[in-house]
Amino acid sequence: MSVECEFKKIELLINCAINSTTKTNGSLEAHFARTRKAVAEERSLIKKQLPIHALSFGDKQQTECFVQYHQHYLITLIDELFDLSQIKTKRSSKNESSLRIEIFFFYDQLADILDFIRQRFPEYFNLKMKLPEPEKIKFLKEINRKYSLVKSLFENRSVSQTLASVCSHPIAKANDPHSIITYEKASFIETLIQALQQTMETVIAEDIDDSIRSLLTHLDYNDEAYFRYHVDFIKSGISEVESLTDQLERLAFHFKVVSQSHSKNGHIYENTSPSIREQLMDWILEEIQYLEKKLQLSSTVSVKDEEFAKTDFKIEFDISVSQLACLIKVFIEAGIIQNKNISELIRFLSRFVKTKRSENISNESFRIKYYNVESGTKQSVRNLFHTAISYINSN
């Protein structure tokens, strides 16, 4: 007798037990007892014969088809039992109650065979198949309980609300009544929750958001929600600097961080989409190419400006480099100069300004004098302002 027939025999026994409640109003206890015994015996027989049949092919592809066929068969049968248990019938309440008890017994028997197949043939078990409905309900109850603890840790550790929402997205999608949860997706969610809890309990507060981002990338959480969040995070960092050069430097840093991160083997959220590393690296490279093109265009001298560029024009000051650095710092601190990128401003002034003592001002020298102003220099600049004010008053 083939294993397929063994499965069908169990199905026949179950159907007979179900149909018996419509044929008699008498006691079903004895009938159900015989059915339970017969189903348990068939379960034991299948667990003995299935490995023999599966390995008798001598071909891995045929064995895989054989195992996955019976995996699908069992999941379908369990789901049919689940659907039946949810239907309210016109049978007597006693018979209906007895039937529901039997259905739970049948669940356990079929689920035991399914677990046996998964443990005995892990290399052939199809993780892309859906969880049986009873197992899905049990899974959701457990992950919701665990994630409630993670949410409390998010609040206590002051995790960004946007990032916390991104982390909860897989759980929210799994709780959709119409969602189909595969073994693969269930494994990812369980790993995610466990890793988040561990991160919350071990990482210092200052690094918590960075650590969560690294974790999500490591687990290959390639959902659209996380991709958009990470892109917005990178954009926010770029917007803090004005110069294209500095923006390119920050993009290069993000590219390095993402490219050097390692994905957890065998884990990915959406197996039909590219990995999150691939998505982020492609986006960063596109941004780098765009900014490099923009930088190239901005540095191209127009025909009208060529003559000006050839003159090497510089503004000449009758003050020392130290006094000039102090003067610029005063203007910045007072809000007169609005440029926020100090490094870029210093590079510009070093290139287009000269003093009577210094035809070419060193960029590093200007920077040092800008950040280390001596008291004598402050007094000299104060005298310059008095001279300027006197001129304004007299004219």
C-alpha cells in the first residue's frame, strides 16, 4: 500500500467520523473511540513507511517531489478540518460538541505527521508553503505576545517612532486576516523579534537606532517600508552639508557601511525581491553618479566667465591672516555670513583672498587661525571696527 493511500485512508476515516453525526442521534462515543484508534494506527504506519518510500526513488528530485506532495496534502487536509470546525451546524449541540473534540484530535495526528516530515526531510521540506491555519493562529498569538515586550523596550529606550513602526510592519502584515504566512516568513519574523529584544537589552542608548538599522540590514529585511526609511535616513544626513564634495563623501561612507554589512545566511523577508543591501547600494550609486555629474557641470566654466577665471583675481586685505580669520569668525558668529559649511568657506577664502604679507594663504593655516584666535588678534580686529565706525560717522 502506498503512502498516498495511507493518507487517503486517514482522510476516509475522518470523513466517516464527521458524517456519522448526521446519521444518528445515538451515542457516538464508541464510534469516535474506534476512529481515534484507527487514525493513530495509520499515523504510526505512515511514519514508518514514508521514509522507506521517499528514499526508494534513488533520485533527489523525485524524493523532493514526493515529500512536498505529501506536505501539501497534509496542509490541505488540516485546513479543511479547520474550516469545518468554524462552521455552525444544525446538529444537536451534544453531537456538535463531540465532533469538535474529535477534530482537535485529528489536528494533532495530522500535525504530528507534518512535523515528522519536516524533521526527517529538512532538505526537501518546502518552507515557501503556507502554515496550516491552526498553526498560523498559534504562531500569531505567540509573536504578538513577544512583540508587545519589544514595543515596551522601544519606548523605554527612546527608539525613533518611525524606525519602531518599520520594525512592526512584518507583524502588522502577518496579523492581516487575509495574510498567508509561510514557514519561511514565520521563521523570519521569529528571528526578527528575538534579535530586536536582544539588541534592546544589550546596546547602549546612544547607538540604539544605528544598531537596529544594522540588524535589519543583517537580517535582510528587504521590505519597501525599510528601504524607504533607510533612504530617508541617508538623505537627512546629506542635507546637513551644502557642498557637493561633502555630500559625495557622506554617500561614499554610507555605501561602504552597507556594502560591508553581511546578511544572515538563509534569511530574507521577501524572497521575490532583491536583498536590502543590493537595493540600497544601487540607490546610493545612482545618487553618487548624479552628484558627480552635477559637480562636473558646476565646475565647468562658461564662455562669459573664462576671461575672469584667467585673471586669477583675488581680494586683497591690508590685514594679517590671523586678523582676517578672526574677522570672518566674528561675521559668522554674528550671523552676518550665513554659510553653514565652515570648511567650504575656508577653502574658498584661501583660494580667492590674499594679504600684503601672504599672496597664497594656506588652507590649513587659515583653519588653525580661525579656530584659535589670540587675544592680541581680537584687539587688532576691535581697532579695525572702531576705524570703520569712525569713517561711517564722519561720512
